[in-house]
Amino acid sequence: MEILGGPHYAVAGAGESHGPAVTTIIHGCPPGHRIRRTEVQPYLDRRRPGGNKHGTPRNEKDKVVFLSGLYRDDVDLLLTGSRLSVDVDGATFETEGYEDGFTTGEPIAAIVLSTSKKSGDYTQFTGPGGEVRPGHTDLVKYHQSKGFVDIRGGGRSSYRSTISDVIGGSVARIVLKQMFGVEILSSITQVGTLKATSRLSESIGASNPSAETIADYQTKLDANEIPTIDAAFADQASELIKETRKRGDSLGAAVEVVAVNVPPLLGQPLYQSLKVRLMGALGGLNAVQSCEIGAGVAVIERVGSENNDPIRRDGYRSNTHGGLLGGITTGNPLVARVGFKPTSTINLPQESVTKDLREIEFELAKGRHDPCVGVRAGVTLESRMAIELLNALLAYQGSAHAGDAIKLF
């Protein structure tokens, strides 16, 4: 079974790239938290194809409809807005989705329809003689499924499947903000060989910023063509992505994710270490090839006296550790940096094989893809971090510390 998070807060999803819909079920959300559909939708808008001009030309609206797990006594407010309509056997059935309600503690279900599909673009990948895209899951998925695999747009391996990550993560981050004021931001720090000179983690430092400062960071991120706080880098990276797309090629990217106002003492020291959980959740996302916590690989070249964070009675003076020590949160900003490979689907000739291993010179016939998948990835990384944080928080509250104030300094 594939789930994100768990066992306390878990997200399960179903749906393929060109299927009729992506469905999501959220387990373990505590009761009493107000969820508005209009609060979740902006996160999906950031993720959706067509939402950024440097992403795929596929244009999906990705409107979410909630189907269970929310309630309020004012049913008119609960049901205002979303409607679903299906035609089956010549009959039309309609119902209302949940728009604004409070979590009940029961599973939350949601659906997002897929309406911009060009399934005919993928006929070159059909059957045992179907061609294999280098770097893609075509070959391994075909043989793993004994040939019974949905080849349209990558099927379940498509980035479209991360709709469930974002819905589950959006609910988690709303709950975390309501409980502790937790905010999660992300910023692109590198595209290809081009590196940003300003980083979110360096700007934030070791202390948790004010709500006004967080809002200022988000304004800067929203103002640029690609989501980064470095405006000059954003302009240069945008041009690089445009040039690379014209050549039919793709680029890798690095994305930094930072959570602030994270409660201390969450996580376990070893096998359920929050570091293990986060590196698995972030590092396991489509196209990710690396995941670092805190200063990451830079610590290799340091000596201990340079790397250790000084401590005083009111907290840590620096944040090399990135908010985690021994897999347990310290209360400092939680920092992760994730590296994405170049998008596998490109428009240049490559050596490859068919699914029955006949060698070919591969050329993509049709298809739509992101020239740099990192451009749309930030919100999904934020969502996965939120899921793991809420799961760790609920584990702490359900442990021997139940009822204790979560405090370190």
C-alpha cells in the first residue's frame, strides 16, 4: 500500500495522468479544524499544469471538490459552491461538494477531474513493441505490471499524481498553522548550472520570523516568473529555461523548503527519526535525485568547531543543523534542499529500446512536458513536509508527553 505520512496522519491517492480524475483520502486529521475549499485551491493552482508559463503547455484547471470528513450545523455554508454532475446509463446525477466546514476526525475525501487530455500522443509507447523514453519509468513499469500498464502521460508515475500530495499537505498545513502558526515556504536556488545568490534559509537565519516578514517573503516569491526570492536569478533562470525548451532539451533544479514556527521535540531518535521521514518523503518525489537537511553537503568540508551551532539559554545562535538534531526538531526553522534531475521526456534523438528490448534510435513523436520540473515542484515539497510534520506532532501528543506544553527553551 502506498501512503504518505502515517500512521497518525496519512494521505492516500489514486488516479493516472490521463484518467478521469485523481481522488484523495486523508486519514487521521484531528477534529475541529476549519477547512475552506478556497484555502486549499491556491496550493493546487501553484501545482497545476498551465499555471506557470515555464511549465508544461497542458492546461488543467484542477478544481478540488471535497466529498467527506467536513461538517457544520449551517449546512447551507457547508454546501455552498462546488457541484458534481455525472451521466450514467442515460441518467444525470448531481450532488454538492463541501465548501466550508470543520474536520470531524473521519476520513476526508476529495476529487479533482482531469479535462485536458491528449491520450493519442502516446501511441508510440503501446504494447511490447512500444518505445521507451530514456530516463522515464516506461520500461520498468511495463515489465513490473506484466504489460498491463497505463502508458498515457506516464500513468501513475506522472507528476499529476501529486495532486493528492498537495490536497493532503494543504489540509495538514492549515491545521499546523491553526495550532502553532507553522508556515512553509519554498524557493528555487538553482536551475542547471545557474545558482541564486540569495537563499531563503540564509535570509531567515536561526530565528523564526514574524508574520509580516513571512508575508513579505511570499510576496517576493509570487512576484517572480519562477518562485524564488532572488529576482535577478529568476530573470536569468527564466531565459535559460526558454532557451533550453527551444532546443528540445530540459534542465535540473534545486529547491529549498523552509518551515518556520515548528514546535520543538517532534520526531524520534533513530528508526522513526523525523530526518529519515523527511528525507524519504522529499527525496521520494518524482524526479528527485538528492535531499539535504540544513547545511547539507557543505558540512563535509568543515571541522566541528565551524559546524556546531552555539547554544545559549534562549536557543541556538545559528542553524547549520536545519532544525533537526538526532531526528528531533529543535524549534529552529526546518530547512531541506532538494535536487531534481532534468525532465526525462525531451524532444532530442536518443539511444533507447522498445519494451521487448529491441534497440532503436528514439525520437518523441508527440507530447507535452515541463522543461524544468522544479518550477512547479515547490508546493508539492511543502505539502510533503507538512504531512510529515503533522504526523510527528500527533505522534508526540499521543505519546507519554500527552498534555505537556511543547517547549524547549
